[in-house]
Amino acid sequence: MTDEATTLTADVREFTGDGHIKLDPTIPASATNFAVTLAFIRAEVNSIWISAPGNLTLKTNNSGAPIDTINLLANIPKKWNLDQPIGEMMFTADVTALFVTNPAAVPVELKIRILHDITPST
């Protein structure tokens, strides 16, 4: 393989849902427990993708006694899809709020994408 000719093969899967959450909040430099509006029901999630170009700590529902604490490393996305075991999802409960800590001296843009079913099945 040379720099001029490289090949990348990826596993592509498709997931559907009638709801989509797209958030791109900028987390201020040196912020502690910066509040981000995010709410969803865990059981309705089909796919999640979270990424940032800097290290961040995410806490769910309560900044002092969070349900989940997620350490997000720079440029290493956290993801979960419906074809994976539910126990591998990074969220263990419904999310009512998100609190983000940015230890860097510069702002960091957090990217969150959630595909979910919001219409009850009949």
C-alpha cells in the first residue's frame, strides 16, 4: 500500500426511526457541569452517535448524582445501534438532562445524534 492508493472497507448498516435528535452545543472552555437540553426515552432509541474534538465528561439527569457518567475522548465517537445488546448502550436510563464538563482551555463542540421511535407501536 502506498500513500497514493489506499482502500477502506466499512460495514454499513441502516436504521430507521420517526424521530431524530441533532445537537451541536459548544461547551465553553473550562466549563464544569454545563447544562445541555437533552431528553429521550432509552427504550425508544435505535441509534446513538456522540463525538467531540476534545475530551469531555457527560453526566445524565443530575450533575451531583448522575445516573450515567460518560468519559468522551477526543475524536473517538461513542456509538450504539439497535443491533447491539441493550446493555452495551452508554445510557442506562431515560435521559432528562445532560451536564458536560470541558477541562480544556478552549471551547469544544459536542455532537450528539440520536435516532429514535417516538410514535407508539399499535
